[in-house]
Amino acid sequence: MSPAHVKDAPRIERFGPALPPSTFTGFDVAVLAVLAIALISYRTLKTRAATGQMVTHTITIAAKLAEVLSTVKDAETGQRGFLLTGAESYFSPYTLAKKTLPEKLAELRGLIADSAVQQQRLERLERLERLERLERLERLERLERLERLERLEGAVTEKLAELQETVDLQLRGEGRQAIAVVKEDRGMAAMRTIRATVEEMALEERSLLTSRYGEFQASANLSLAVTLSGSALLFALLGIAANTAAYGGAVFDRSLKGHIVFSDHSLATDSLFAEVQLLSCRNVLIYFNRGLRERALGLFEESLCHKGFLGLGARESPRFSSHEASFTPVVPEDRLYQKR
């Protein structure tokens, strides 16, 4: 056959018949399933990552609140030691606290503002129907948190002012006046406000942490469920597509055809065939009586090599014969058996 003839030859002669449409449909559905699983997994993982960031952010805010309260306590401890002893060694904790408190409060304000941005990002990822209501609640929550922060900042400013006033009096040698300022309880009231506000904000952060950790676990579980169910669905679709890949449309390769020998055999009189890998004898045994069927199946068993294949007709089977144990059904619906 010339190259030009090969080029112009019909596809069925060169490559065999095309797969049936049902096979392509199965593979198309499998491809769509892969795309859908990938999209859902991507969205789930992004939501999980955003929720994880929110959990970390909440923990950071709680730690910063504890740090602010601890610094105020250090300042108050330094003031008391300085007022009682007059030793400047007690003055350094107060000086350090006075320097670092504004920075810590600024960091806390930045974290709370960033928390609102993070929440908005998470909600944009989720795109729930109740998004508008959630945004209103989030704005209200942010305002409440900022109000608490402003209350904390005001109390810290008041406390630092009281501390500074007493320290200045002590430095001028007016220790009695400094003690009198302490007895006015302005500093105690400010400290009480600081403790209460920090505790209130910390309680809110703990509540948010519990909620966000639950969301994180839910996202993780959803991600796992999507992966497992998606993989199972994909394997099922591929199995269905492969199963419909047309047993009836199978063709022999030309190189295989060259090794096939067609010869006449008599199942009634011949004693043995040559050793072969495949025997196809369809719709013949149904015309034999029981004895002749036993003989034919015995010939098949002896002629097939180990793990060789036997194809029978739709109403034919080695069952209920003495050779039943020698064959294993491979494709029962197509009456294809394999020698044990």
C-alpha cells in the first residue's frame, strides 16, 4: 500500500472503528467532574486558609491585650517602689513602660483594624446569601471593639498621667503630696477601668477564637470530604467510561492478525489442539449433547495454556460440567473465561 493510499484510506481501515459516543460521553463527564472538584477544592482551601489566618490573628490580639495590661502593671509597680523608697532603681520599669505603652496600644489598634479587613476578606470568599446582614453585624462589632479600645486608651492615659504626677512630686522632694495624690484613688479607678476593659476585650477574643476555630475545623472537614468524595466519584466515572469502551467495537491490530491461524478441527473426533492462548467457540456447544459438550470442554482445557482465555456463546457455560472448576469467569456477561 503506497503512502498516498495510506493517507487517503478511511480511518476505520487505518485505526479501527471509533469508540462509541457513550464512551466519549463518560470521559467528558469525568473531565467536568475533575474541573468541578478542582474548583470546589480551591475555594474550600482558600476559605480554610483565611479562617486559619483569622484564628492566628485572634490569638495575636489576645496576647497583645495581655501585654498591655502587664506593661501598665509594671509602670504602677515602678511608681510604688519609687514613692516608698525614693530609690531610682525602681524608676526604670516606670520609664520603660511609659515609653513602650503608646507603641503597644498603636499595635493593638492596628491589629483590630486589620481584623475587620480580614473578616471582610473571609466573607467575600464565602459569598453567603446573608452577606449583607453579616457586613452590618461586622461593622457594629468593629465599632464596639474600637469603642472598647478608646476606653482602654483613655484609662491608660489617665493612669500614666497620675503616675507621672506622683513621680514628678517625688522628684521635687514633695513625697507627702505624692502620697496624697495616690490616696485620691484616681489611679485606682483608672486601673480598674483598664483591667475591666482588657478582660472584656479578652473575653470577646476568646469567644471569637472558639467560633473561628470551629469554622477552621469545618473548613478542614469539608476539604477532606470534597477530596475523598471527589476522588471516589472520579474513579467511578472513569470506571463507567472504561466499561463502556465498547467490547463490541474492539478490533484486531494488523500485526496480531498475522499471527492468527484459522484451521479446521473436529470437536467430535480430534484428540488435541495445539497449545493456544485464546479459544473462541461461540454458539457451538448448544447443539451438542451432554457427552459431546464434556469432550469439547476437555479439549479446550487441555489446549489452553495456563491463564489462557475461552470465549463461549451467550447460552453456553462450563457450569454444571466436570470442567467447571478449571475456568474462572472474567467477563461473565460476555461469556469470557480464563483457565485457572
